[in-house]
Amino acid sequence: MAHQHGPARPEHASGRYLKRLMAAFGIGLVFMVLEVVVGVLTGSLAVLSDAAHMFTDVFGIGMALVAIVLARTAKPSWTRTFGMYRGEVLSALVNAALLFAVAGYVLYEAISRFSAPPAVPGLPVLLTAVAGLVANVVAFLLLRSGAQESLSVRGAYLEVLADLVGSVGVLISGAVILLTGWRYADPIIGVALALFVLPRAVGLAKRSLRILFQHAPERIDVQEVAGRLEGIDGVADVHDLHIWTLTSGMEVASAHLTIDDDADSADVLAQAQHVLAEDFHIEHATMQVEPRSAAARCAEITW
């Protein structure tokens, strides 16, 4: 059996954004407190829903920070052979679940208010929305570059993006109330924000669960990988092929390669490593090269 080790990853992609995450966390926490105070004093559902979204920002960024610190400090060991890299995926899944809860609560509150919408002062709502918009723009710019490299950073980034849109919604609500006194603007904006959050929560949950269930990455056609490996000179069969994502940016594969009796196992292994690394960008692969006589043992395994 030959084992090709991928990079040791002393600095995971998300680790490069640790300071930015900390800055975004501090900004979100300050403005979340501000929005809660204003929302309670004015009775504005739009402000409270935006504060709830800001809470998911703060919580999501906090989870991402914890996960990144764990991934960087809890190195692989004999008992934790892959370290704590999966913590990033768990933080994203918890973030998605929280988004579902917040969106459901805001929808429930908004629907109950349509029968008798309360009077909401427009000016405090408007000023709070402007402050929240500034905070979200700063946090958005801090996290944007890391959103494509790490699932946990992306979860925090999407939270901030939703909050940015939410701040625009609250701004519109405050302006409408201030100019027209129309009470329905507040619950309508609240519903719109909740409906904006739900599909994002679904997408984040699906990506997280796909990794946790160890499904093959979406970008990779496993049948194509098997075909390419079987096309290597000397390879008679490919079985027990597994490809999964450990965490964002870290894809892993394992396979058994049955070779002809006269094939050079070292040459077959080198070609297989090249195919996975160059054609499919899988750097960490464990491959067992076995003669036909040994392949019969694999057929006896039922799972």
C-alpha cells in the first residue's frame, strides 16, 4: 500500500482571515446591541428582525473563529487522525440551523402584525438602518476575499451579505414610515427579509451536510475518475474508490487498483497520483496497488 500525503496545511486558507473575522465580530456585536435597544424602544419589527440577523452574523462569525482556532491548534494525532478540520463544517451547519429559526420567528411575528400593525417611529428606524448599513458594508469588505476559500468564512460572509440587504430593507421601511406613516411597511419588510434568508440557509445546510455525509465533491465526477484510473497502462480494475471533502479546500481520495501480473506497481502508482493531482486537483490520496490474486479478498467485503 502506498500513501501520498497532501500538504500539512500549517495555515488553512481560513486562518489567513482570522484578524478580519475578529474585526467583523466586534463590529457586528456593537451594532447588534444598538439595534436591539432601538428595536425594543420603538417596537419596530424590521429593526428587531435586522438585529436578529445581526445576531446570526455575530454567532456565525464567532463559530467560525472557534472552528479556525481549533483547526490550527488541534493538530492531527493518533486518536484524531484528521485533526479538527471538520469543526468548520459543523459551524456552518449550526449557522444554517440558526438562520432557519430566525427566519421562522420573523415570519410568525410579521404575519401576526398584519391584522393590527403598530405605530413605529420612522426617524429612529431610519438612523439605525444607516448605522447598520455602514457596519455591514465594512464587515462585507473584510470577509469577501475569504468567502471562496473556506466554508466557515463563507457562512459568515453570507450572513453579513444578508444583513447588508436587511439594512437596506430597514432603511426603506423607515423612509416609508417617516414620509407616509404607512404602518404596513414594517411587517412587509420583515417578511421580505425572512424570505431572503431562507434559501441561503437551505444552500448553506446542503453544502455542510454534503461534506458531513462524505459525499463526493460536486465538481468531481467519480465515474470519470474511475475511468481515468482504469485507463492507466497495467491497471485491470479500480474498486473501493472513495472521494470526499474533509473541509473546504481539502479533498481526499482512496482507491484499490488491481494490476496485471507483469505491471510495475511503482509506475502504476506514480501515474495514478499524477492523474488525481493534475486532472482532478486531489493532492491527498491513499491508493492500494494489488495483484489480481489479492483482489478476490475485496470482493468478499459486503460494504
